Amino acid sequence: MNRLLPLLLLLMLAPAVGRGQTDSGSLRIVFAGDIMGHGPQINAARLPGGGYDYEPSFRYVRDYIQSADLAIANLEVTLAGPPYTGYPQFSSPAALAAAASEAGFDILTTANNHCMDRGPAGLQRTLDSLDALGIPHLGTYRDSAGRRAEHPLMVDRCGIRLALLCYTYGTNGIEVHPPQVVNMIDTVAMLRDLQEARSRGADYVVTLIHWGIEYQTTANADQRQTARWLLDHGCSAVIGGHPHVVQDFTYDAIPGNGHYPEPVVYSMGNLVSNQRDVNCDGGIMVELELEKHDGRITAQRMAYMPYWVHRGTVDSLYQYYVVPSTDAVEHPDLYQIEPALLPALRRFSDNTRARLASEPLIPERRFYQAMEVER
């Protein structure tokens, strides 16, 4: 019975997840990519007196995240306890998830190819840690009873009832041992979940999905086919990750699915990581605005904010700062970016904006101009 207590608390708290004015008829959601935990990140977060602090990672995007009614990111590490390790089998301090939550992320997804890196005990401890921190999560479960109760994850916010689904293509070949459950991309299970979401009164259904080929900047045929299948079977929007680079996204009406746009984001790239190769050193946050009118929910707007991971040296250790890339290019001094790093920042900014040239860009100065006064 005690084992079910965190699950019951999560269910009671789920309708209150997020921020914003109640019953406004509109809901602004921010989605972000993969929260990684490579070895140098762990070393940088280690405090001299013990413990870990990841606050710097989210410092420069915190105001933007907190401005959303609901913010969601992918936790692509286990919180499996020491020894803390990076690639290839991640285990980060729970302080990483705590910092993400304090920065404004309301929900973390856990179904990804690294969720079983420390085996069944690691999955269990990850869920225990998130529950202890009071962070709602979805995608991995202690058992089938927990999955049935928590998936879809239902969120009531701003007068809109949202259903969240979450799946991964695999777990790097590591077996999932019953009774634990990791949601896999499977059309039989997904169809059942989509039907369940609607039966629970969902106004809008978002599928958060881990898929695609790493480092490819264009979605492949399997991603496009799966997205189309989801939209054809009752999903309202598809938000993807895993490739560690930004891929294209669409915001067009899908033939046969009504007359309003159905967003598909194939990959948002990394949120924070130690990857420094071209296109891997940043990502995008996607902002989706839903509006309720006469009982019908429509996606009124989708835009993106590109960000770059600035790796600056403090006390001989790298610190990791997610910075809005367009603004950082124009005002590098505000983010303490060394001149030697500006070419990499500009390269990421130019590549990302060229790839998404037809999509609306969020005006970053709206959120960061106060930093000039603060400094």
C-alpha cells in the first residue's frame, strides 16, 4: 500500500499542474528537448562542500520557461544514485531534476533510450526521486497498475483538459523486466491510449515521442509515417526528441483531419548536454498556444525559440548555461560569452534559423531585456 502513495498523490496533484490564469480559454505550452547528464556536467555541478547544483544550466531561460502555463521537457538520464556517471549509461544526481523543476518545468517525460541504463533498480529509483521532488512524470512505470492509473496523464489548465501520452522506440537493448513498464512505440498500445484519453474527456491530446535517427537534421520516413498515424487516430499534436539535433516541424492542416493545423515537431534537439559537435550544441523550445472557443480547441499558434549551450569556465570547471541564441549573438556580453566561442554560437544560430526559416520565431527580447538592467 505504501508503494502506491506517491502514485495517488500524483493523481491528486495532476489537475493543478502548470501556471496561468484559470478559465482563460487559452493555454500556452512550452516543450523542450533532452536534459542530458554527461560526466563533465556532473563535475561542474559538484559543490565543494558536497552536493550538486544545476541552477546555472537554466538561469538564462528560467523567466521564459516560467512564463508558460505548462512546461514539459525530457529527462534523458536515470536518477539512480551514485556512482554518478555520464555516457553511455547515465545516472545523475536528483539535483538535476530539482533544478529543472525550479526553473519552471512542470512535467518531465522518462520514456527514452536511456531510461533503463541502471536496470530495474535505476528505473525504480528514478521514479522514487521524481515523486519525492513532487515532479509529475510519464512514460515509465513501476507496474501495469501504475501505468493504467497515470497514463494518459490528464492535466486541467486554463479551462482546457489536456491528455499527455509518451513513448520511446527502445531502451538501447536493455531488457525491461516485469512488472516494470516502459511505453514503447506500438500502434496497438497507442491506439488504446488515444481512445482512453478521449474517454477521459480530453479536449486535446499531445503525444511526446522518442524516435528517429541520431544527428540527422531531417525527419525520416518512419517518423513521418508514425506522426501521420497518430494524427489519423485521434492525436492532436506530436512532439518529438532523441536525434540530439533540431529537425523540421510542421504546422499545417493534415488532409482528412479537419481544417485547423495539427502540429508535428520531429526533434527539438538537446536542452542541455556536453555535446559540442555541429548542430548538437543547442536546440529549440517550442511554444504551442491552444484556444478554446464554443467548446472547440484549436492550435492558434506555434513558434520556436532557439537556444545554445554555453560552456563557460568557472573555477577551472566548465559550467553549462542554456542561452537564447538569437539574443546571445546580438548581446554576448549579457551572457558572458567569450569572443573565442562566438563563431560556434553564430554557427548554431544561423544553421537553426535557416532550417526553420518558414516557421515563426519567438521574439527573445520580450523575456531578456530586463537582464540589461539587472547587470
